[in-house]
Amino acid sequence: MIEAIFFYLFSAILVLSALMVITAKNPVHAVLFLILAFFNAAALFVMLGAEFIAMTLVIVYVGAVAVLFLFVVMMLDINFAALRKGMKKHLPVGGAVGLLLLGELLWIYKSWTPSMFAEQSAASPMPEGVTNTHALGQVLYTQYLYPFETAGLILLVAMIGAITLTLRRRGDVRRQNVSDQVARNPKDVIKVVKVASGAGVEL
Amino acid sequence: MTAFDFHDMIVALPEVKLAAMSLALLLLAVVSKKENYRLVAWLAVAVLAVTGALVACGTHGTAFGDMFVSDAFSTYMKLVVVTGSAASLIMATRYLEHEKASRIEYPVLILFATLGMMLMISANSLISLYMGLELQSLPLYVLAAIRRDSVRSTEAGLKYFVLGALSSGLFLYGASLVYGFTGSVDFTQMAGILQGHASTLPGIVTGMVLVLAALAFKISAVPFHMWAPDVYEGAPTPVTAFFAIAPKVAAIALLTRVLTGPFWGMMQEWQQVIVVISMASMLLGGVAAVAQTNIKRLLAYSSIGHMGYALVGLAAASAAGVQAVIVYMTIYAVMSAGAFAVVLMMKKDGRMVEDISDLAGLGKAQPLLAFAMSVLMFSMAGIPPLAGFFGKLFVFQAAVAEGLYTLALVGVLTSVVAAFYYIRIVKVMYFDEPKKAGFDATEDRGLKFVLALSTFAVMFFIVMPAPVLASAHAAALALIP
């Protein structure tokens, strides 16, 4: 009973905030609604017993992606009204395709039956008596080592790509050179001079 | 739970070595004081040579809990891909230096893309397939935009990235549907499950079609071809050459493995899709290329058409068909390398040109270059006794043997249309009055080497087709016994 109430509560907020994301006039509000939607989706995952996915959703999507969106929206001067201008013109075609896809999905949903092989062939059946974070940890670095390492390479390539496309070396700025600073020896640059009273200092 | 197994490392040795050497090369490129592009580029070629040798004498088997498979098919396709990547690197070096776009990241990104392609070819589960696909795509987006000061290059990169992300989304959606209905991501298990009754469920069919759509995007088959002409035109020419050779071969290999592996039981369903895609690609490749004036755009449409012909073999869904696809892709890669070598030599007064009309008068000014280009164009048109003819012959034979008469007929008719624009290039070179004849003589020995090799291979394939045909046959038997 309580479960059902919370499920409908979270789902309703999720759907409403998702709607607000695409209808809000102010893009900053849209991003904030997106964050709200992520939180509610995370709550639904918790209710399903998938607390690891719930946490990653909050950490990755709310913590990183949504904040990044917020930065982009606030720092770049994007005219969202202009972006939305073609809406009326493209709505009939786009809407028709959307409806078609929705119909197809409903048709698939109608025919859905869990595979009779699902039980025995599930890639990683949930072991008894451990939390699902623990269970993921058990397979991630062993059974799924290969895709895990590949994912690492993909992230490396993304980093190389970002640097390749954006880093510019400018000659006209003075940069802090840490190794030069660390390598400075007091002996070379500091001179301690005893100053006799009444006399000047010759440097 | 499977623990770390040393045997896995031996089966995947070429990939592991390539990854390690790419990382080492990246490190070298970063820590060396001066940007030494040429050293990094040639080291990358050496890395690819070592990888090719390791692939050639590699071990067959599965690794990493059946997620990775190495068989005769993967060995053959990887050799084509590695050779293609190496050729495009050799072709790129001088050009990039001349255009002041020689960045040390370029060879490193090519190496990572090649690694991704090898993982794609060896994928034996939906997860490893997707990882390979992404590892291949990401460097390609960056490479397309590598001349970040040029509007056309950045536009090409952005367009490719957005549409690539869309196709990734389609793939993931399809894969999750397929997983939901079969309960497995492993190709071998999926094949067993889909062999029986399950294949008629609409959900699986939808999932399979979505996966097919995503892979058709990667090979730029119609109706997922829109990005290809713009990206080919906008990207720097060596990058375009790379796009046209290695990733296409890898994506066709992946498509072949997916359709003959897990989805083999749904042959009825996917055959229709492949037939339609193939016909549309051949038609568009033939018709749309006629009006092009830019040689890179022309080659983009030509490659769309070639993908259509390759898919004819796949539509046959037989061992002979798969063999024909393999042979076709090999010949296609060789021809494209040669054609792009010519495009890379199109330089007038120190400036690169890429209009077809710039080729006018080449027959008199540089007879050797014009001859090589004519051979390549005649081969692409499928005129005997050049290699391109045999590629087409094998795919049509395979289609006719399986009763796909309409498809073969459309193929033959469109290749007649396509012959028009290939031969038009030959006509422009020999018979058109030039505004200013000839190109600057190229000093680039790498470019000449690739062009000579590809022209010879195309001309003399008829003399010694046996090695290619035999290995392609063995490779096809690894998929369809």
C-alpha cells in the first residue's frame, strides 16, 4: 500500500517535471526540473532495490551532467526562442513519427513475455545475501573486465579528443612554471647581509 | 565468476599489444619536448605492422567469458582493416604537414580507432560489440573535426558526432529490446534461443531492425547515408580516405557477424531489410553521384553504392554470399586507397583542389597518374578484367544462386548507371581542355607507393586471385559452416 503510494508519488513528479523540462520558457528552470526528474527516477530505482543505479544516477547525472548543462545554459548566450522557432512547422511530421513510434512500442509491449530462457541464461544472476552494489563489484572487475577496460580506453580517447579540439598554446601569456619555482635554491637568490648601524648596504 | 585467465590474453594478444603500444606512443608523443609528428606517424605505422603480424599468426578461440572471439573471419577482416589504417596513415603524413595540420594526436587517434575496429570484428556479445563500436566512433568524430580552424571540418565533425550519437542510441535501444526478449547478450546463446520459435515475436524483430539501422548508419547505407557526403567533403582529405577504407570494412564485418551469428535464425526477417537497404544504396549511389562536381562528394556517393553491392552478397545469406562480401570489401578497400591517393595528389600551385574539372588535361600532363586513376575508375565501374569486376561478379553470383533475381538485376542496372560517372572522370582527364594542365609534381613517396600498389593489385587480381579467394572462403566457413 505504502509502496504503491510512493511509487505513484515519485512517478507523478517525474512525469510532470519531465514535461516541464521541455515546456519551461526559462532554460535555467528547465535544467532545474531535469535535476528534479533525475532525483525522482533515482527514488524509483531505490524502490526497485537497485540502490547502486540510484546512487550513480544522482552522482553522475545530477552531480555532473546537470550541473554541466546549467553552466552551458548560463554561460553561453543561446537564444532558445530562436531554436524553438521551427516548432510549428515541424510539429505535424515530427508528431506523426512520434505517434507512430509510440504505437509500435505499445504493440511490442502487448506481446511482451519474459523469455523462457531468461532465468538460466541471465548474464549475471543476482547472488543471494549480498547487496546489489556488492554483486556488481563481484563481476565488474572479473567477468566484465574486458568491457570495463575498453570503457577506460573510450574515456581516454574522449579526453584526447577534447584536448585536441580545444587546447590552444598561446605565446603571449606568462604561465606559472611549478618546477622552476620548486627548483629555486635559496642560496642563489637570497643574500643575508649584516648591516652595521649607521652604515649603508652595498648590494 | 571467471577469474583472470592467461589464455584470454593470448587469444586477444594483437588487441592487447595494440592498446599497450598506442598508450606508449601517446606517452612518447606527449613527453617529447618538440612535436615530432613524422616520428610518431611512422612509429604508428610500425605499430600497425606489428599488430598485423600478430593477427596473422594469432590463436583462434574465445576469450573473456566468450565476449571476444577470434576465428578465420576475424583474422582476415582485421588484416584488411589494419592494412587500410596503415595505408591511410602513410598517405596522410606529407599532406598534413603541408596543410599545417600535422598534430601528434592524429596517428594516436588512428591507432585507437583501429583498435576499436578490431574489437568490433571480434565482438561476440552485445556488450563488447557496443564497446568496440564506441571506441571506433569516438576517434573518428575527433578526426573529422581535427582542422578546428576550418568551418567545413568542424561542421563535418559535429554532424558526424550528432548523427553518430543518434545511431548509438538506436543501437542501444534495439540491443536492450533483444536482450529483454532473449535474456542473453551472448551471441552464441542468442543464436540458440532465436533458432526456435522466439524469432516471430514482434519485439525481437523491432530490436533486430533497430540494431540493423544503427549498423547501416555506420556503413552509410541508404536511408542512413545523409551524413556521408557532407562529412567526406568537409573532413580533411586523409581523414576522408581513412573513413572510406577501414571503418567501412570493420562495420560490414560486424554486420556480417551479427546477422550470421545471433540473428541467423531470423534470416527471413533480416533478409528483407538487407535487400531493401541494398537496393536503395545501389540506386542512390548510382544516381546521385552523376551530378557531383566535387571529387570527394563523388567518392562518398560511390562508397554508398559500393556498400549496396557488398550488401547484395550478405542478402544472399549463404557461405558463398559471405565469401563474396569479404572479397568485395577487400577489393573496395584497395580501390578506395588508390583513388584517395590520387585525390591527395591534386595540388595546383601549392593549393589543394578537389573539383572534378581540375582533373582536365591530366592525360597529357601526367600520363602515369592519369593511367592509374583510369584503371581505378574502370575497376570501380566493374569493367573486366580489373578487380572491381570480380567483386561485383561474386556478389551477383551469390544472389542469383539464392534466387534473388530482382536484387541482382537492380545491381547490374545501377552499375551501368554508375559506370557513367566513373568513366566521365576518365573522359575529363583525357579529352577535356584544361584551364591549366597538370598538378604540382608530388614528392610524396608514401602516396606514390600506395597508389602504385593499389593499381597493381587491381590490374593483376585476375592473374592470381587464389590467395584472396581461398582465405575469404575459409573466413566465410568460420561463420556459416
